[in-house]
Amino acid sequence: MRQDHLISASQLSRADIEAVLDRAAEIDGDPAAWGDTHDRAVLGLCFFEPSTRTKMSFDTAIKRLGGTTTDMGSVDSSSVKKGESLADTVRVVEGYADALVLRHPSEGAAKLASEFVDVPVINAGDGAGQHPSQTLLDLYTIRENVGLDDLSIGIMGDLKYGRTVHSLAEALTNFDVRQHFISPESLQLPRGVRFDLHQSGAQVREHTELDGVLPDLDVLYVTRIQRERFPDETEYEKVAGEYQIDTETLNAAKDDLAVMHPLPRVDEIDPAVDATDHATYFEQAHNGVPVRMALLDSLLEADQ
């Protein structure tokens, strides 16, 4: 992969994706062999929103490549609290780091940041926009479990505000898959995302119920209803808890159905599902380290 920044899944061709996933598989097989690949490299972590998996896995990834991190810390403990602009923040952090990982509540923030710095910027989530590194680890998990072609993939939950959904749906257009989107009508795919998928020739079907499509699925990608994205609390209350998966639900599924979730979950997957062969969401989270190691290796290599 030869990209200056990773802002959107739309940047990624099938060849780009397979190059990162192949490298991740190499790393996964022998992570110790990569321990001094980027000795002394510094990764700047700029998280304007809370994060557990993304932030910790990027931190772990660069350290396992021999580098280290410098962390902006919370918004409340940074100069952002004093009114510093995003442009100024990233220009300052650029002076301390060889690449930046940015999470921000505003859609388009990562693209904006990339225009002010000369080091690679990785979008770790921009509001309801994109989350491309999550997509790469999602694709790696899918490939490891059921392959990446001739699949039926169901994506369920918050499709309107779900940035992991938007990125994954775009990236899947590179593969032979049938995409089924299951959500309340109020949380269906944004018109722009739907248009882009159709323009790419994607096989897209939208549903309000899971029952009719579940038996055909190879992958079920579940997302939580994101309370923090709703402008109106009453609108959130109307759909909260509407789409839930438990072991009884999965009686109608294929034996090898992979149930995924970008996490955190609230109540959309019953903990009893964790003990079934369907559950792949903790494996999915663990895959964040080798995949982000591969991504960082690609971007830092390209930047040299």
C-alpha cells in the first residue's frame, strides 16, 4: 500500500487491502520477528473522543514494532480546552511524531488535519464518518473465519451514525459479497453512503427485520445504537434495545455464522452468545494489534 494518509475506506483498493491483511497474517504468525522494524518511531495519539480498543491497540502496535507513542491526553487536559484549533494541534504534534492517529467528533476532521501536516494521518473515527483501520481488522477477521468472496454479510443496528458500518460497506465493494443492511427505518444508511454503494455496483439489500435474512448469512456484523450521536434523546429511546441477538435467535443461523461487533456492546448481544462458536468479536478486537502493526509498517515504510 502506498498512501500518504488513511482517511477513508474509499481510498483502499482490493490490492491495498490484501497487502495489509497478508502482512498482518505474517505478523500474527511471528510477532517477535517485527520487534525492531521501526525502532525509535514515534506515533502521536490525538483522541478528542473516548477510546479503549483503538487507542490501546495502536499504542501496542507501534511498541511491538519497536517504536513508542506520545499522547495528547484528554481534551480537558490539553490546550484544546483553551480554544486551540485542530489545525494548530496537529501541526504541533507533528513536530513530536512520525505519524498521527486522530479521533474526533466532527466528520471530516481527519481530512482537514491531513491538509496541515506532512506525516501520515490515520483516521481513527471522525464523528459519523469513517473508521478505516477498524475496517481493515474487520476484513482480516472475516477472511480468517469464512474468506472474503462469495459471501452474504448482514450489517445490523445503527447504520445512520455508525462509522464502522460506512467504512466496512465501502471496503466490501472490492469483494464478491452480498450486503444486507438491517435497521429501524430511522437508522437506515445515509443517502450518500447508499448512493456510493450503488455507484460501485454493490449488491445491497435493506431490511427492517433480521429473521428473514439470517439463515442465508455467513457473517452478521452487529453494532450498538449510539446514544451519543443522537441529537434528540427521545429519538434514541424509540430505537434503544430494538435489535438484540441471543442464543435462541441464532438457532436459525448457519452453523459457521460469524457474529461480529466492533465493540463496545451494551445490550445488543446477550453475553450467553460469547460461549458459542458464532462469537468472533473478541477475536476481532485482538486482531486490531497485528492489523494495525501491518498498517503502521506500510505507512511508515512509504513515508521514508
